[in-house]
Amino acid sequence: QIELTLIRRFPQASLHLHDVLAREALPDQVFPDTLLHAEDLYLEFGLLDLFRGDYVVREVHGSYVRLHAARDAEGRPNWMLWRSDTTGSSGGLDLARVSMQDLTVRYRDAGNALEVLTHSDELALRGRFTDALNELALEGDLHLTHWTGADGPVLTDRDARVRLQLAFGGEDGAFRITEGEVLSGGVPLALTLDVLPEGEADRLDLRANGLGLDLGRVVALLPDAVRKP
């Protein structure tokens, strides 16, 4: 269902798409799972664009959004919905300004039994996604419901305010937080993160620092397996 609205996202005009569904993109799947579902999605453009006939999407806003990103046992991602064209161009998807309300993200990696589940009431992001490298900047609130691995829960029930620069994919298949600011449990942290696939496991390099930190609060943010002897 698609409709043009001038009121709901004023002063921008927008195309309102209801009940948007995208299936995951993995080869040889008979019944692909849901990759993305949005109850409401608004593609916004300037009012003057209506009269010029030149519709350039300036912003995207979604509400009640569910994203189920995953890698299969062979390491193939389910979100590569674009491919290079025959001219040799890398193609891709540019997101200049995107805002989300009530966003739930689930990430699963069948290769190492990793699952991360998060929820955000309000989140803003921008980035570029290609088959070579994906880069993303995001800012907003984040609730980590759980982070589990092959040995069970790693971290659960954490709330934070975040501002992150992310990069993932690329030749080495790594996931990186190249620049991060996190406020969790009253503890402000600057951090970087590298997760590099190495055989059946991943190598994780997390570095964080801050000024005037309460050591007890910092320790409370760590996984139970690290805090308990």
C-alpha cells in the first residue's frame, strides 16, 4: 500500500509505504526468511519537487522496523540485495539520512553460533552499502537484549546512548567500530572494535578509554564471564 502524504511528515512531502517486506538474499533457499519488515516507511522529498517533477528522496523514516541480518554456515551474508552491474560499477545503496522509531535488530552467525538482539526507540543513521565495503554512522539509544555465543550468554540487558562509525564487509570480512562514543550505566567511553574472522572463530580486539571513570561502574558493564573468577 502506497500513498502520497503532505501532512504526516510536514514540511516534507512523502510517499508512505505500509507493511514493507524484504526477503533475505541467500542462494539455494527455497523459503527465504524475512530480512526487513517495516510497518510504516516514509520516503521524503521537498514540496517544490512536486511541481518540478524531480523527485529526489532526501530522508527515509521508518517505524516499527524489524531487521534480521545473518550469515550462513559458509559465511555468506543475507543482506546483499545489490550486485555490480555489467559496466563494472560497484553499485550500492546510499543512505544520506535515515531515522527509525521502534527498531529491533537481530544478527545471527551460523558459523560460530553468535546471536545479538538489540532494540532502539529512536535511531538515526547514514551510510553507504556496496558489495565491496559497507560504511555506516549511527546515533541514538540502544538496548542490548542479549549477546550469546557457542558457550551461552555473553552479555544481557544493557542500555546505552551511542554514536558509532561502523565498517563491515570488505576483503577481510571484518566488522569494525572505527570510532565510537558510548554512555552506559553513567559511564562515558570512547571505543574501537575489530572483529576479524579466523577459521571457525573470530578474533576480537576491543579498546576503550575514558576520563574520571568509576572503576566499579566500568567492571559492572563487563560480561559475567570476565567479572567472575
